[in-house]
Amino acid sequence: MEESRFELFDGLIASAGKTLQRIKTNKMEKYGLGSTHTTCLCKLGKAGVDGVTQKELTEQECIDRAQVSRILRDLEQEGLVEAMGSSAYKRRYCLTEKGQQITAEINGMILDINRYVSAEISDEDIAVFYRVMKVIDGNLKKAEDKFCRHGRNEENR
């Protein structure tokens, strides 16, 4: 039973991830952006006028610094974000007015998709699902540290 549960979990997560990637790619084409820009725009939108640093985005998104740097550069070139400050490491990024407008549109699309996807699921079941997924994510990270020769702790040094 445990092996089949692993295979089912792995397959469902992979399938959901690929589907989500295709949806983001499709929806971001309208703005001339890729799927990787979606979450960064949303995080920048939530940050408001205080903005976020590249390091904060890297930590929040669990993607490498080079990719976050490329995303921010793309967003700056499109006039969606602006950098505040001169120090590359302390520079904060905020949405421009155009960026705020596009991010509001993207958030609207995300809410529409969320409503569609979860229409047949009760709020209580959704809450349990996310609570359980957080525990699984944390336990997988602990398992990586314990069972992998070069766990996350080694890679982050």
C-alpha cells in the first residue's frame, strides 16, 4: 500500500504541476510574459509600496537567484516593476502603475480559476488539504536532509 500511495502522490503532484504550468503559460501570453513571471508579480503586488528584494523573492519562491534576477530584469524591461536603491543586494522592487494594473488582472484570473477548480470542494476540505500539504512539504524537506547525501542544508551553504 505504501508504494502505491507514493506512486499516486508523485503522479498527482507531477500532473497538477504540469497542468498549472500550462495554464500560467497560456494566460501570461497575453502580456508577453512566461509562466515564471506569474508568482513574482503576485508577490510584488502583495508587497505594495515597500517592495521586495531579490533575496526575499528567492526565498519566498524557492527558485534560484539567477532565475529571479532574469524575471526581475524582464519585468523591468516591460515597465512593470521599478528598482529602488542603488545597492544591488539591498535594492527593492515595486510594481509600477502598469504592473499594478496587470497584476490586478492576473489576480482576477487566478481567482476565477480557483473558484472553478474548487467549486465541488467544501471550504473545510480545502483547509484540511492545505494543512496536510504543508505538513507533507515540511516532512519531505526533513526526509531530504536525513536521507539524501547532499540534502537542502548542504546545498544552501
